[in-house]
Amino acid sequence: MYFTERIDNWAEKHHPKWIDFLRILLGLILLYKGIYFIANSFAFVDVLRGTRLEFLSYSVIHFVISAHVLGGVLISLGLLTRLAVIMQIPILIAAVFINIPRSLQAVNSETELSVIVLFLLLFFLIEGSGPLSVDAYIARKHPEDI
């Protein structure tokens, strides 16, 4: 049995329903941040100014917005959750390390939110979608495809 199959079997047997609502909330937070970055893309460029990513700022913005919007929807629905989480993890690691110097100076910092979201992403990377998800629905309807 593959390692991921063993993780899935364990997670399926030990999965309370409130964790699914936490996954949905996480996806909605990521979707909100993606829409927020669309509305405030110039502020996002200002955050990247002074970092090593400044010369790639518009490419980074498009990747982050796409990953947050698409990943937020996928995580909320529970469709390809682990893939969506893997797309988010590098972004959140960068967000934590970009925001740490700023959070030492700022009163209203988002570093705490970034750290919490990063830990939740790591949790759902291991836990998976859960029973209240599109993945679970597909597995129940078409078990021979899996």
C-alpha cells in the first residue's frame, strides 16, 4: 500500500465533521485574499518593492492571485484539495517571511493570519478533503475509478 493511501485511510477513519467546515473556511479566506489582491494589486506591488522579487512583481502577482482564487475554490469544494494546498504553501511561506520584518514595525500586521493559514494548509495536506467534499462524492459514486 502506498504511503498516501495509508494516510487517506487513516484520515477517513478519524475525521470529525467540523474539520470539513474548517477546510471550507480556509478556502473562503484564500478566495477572499485573492479577490483582495485583485482589488489592491498596486498595494501588493508595494509590498514586493524592496524584496528580491521586485523585478518579477507582476508575474508574482498573477501567480498569487490565480493560486488564491483557484485554490480557494478547490479547497472549499474539496476537489483536488492536496494539489490546491501544495500550490498555496510556497506563497504562504513567502508571505510569512516577507511580513516578519514588517510585522515588527507595524501595528496592524497580517503575519499572524499568514502563519495560521500556513499551518492549516499543512494540516489539510496530510488530512485531505474529508467526507463532505467533491472528492468523497466522486469516490462514493465511482469507486472503480480510484
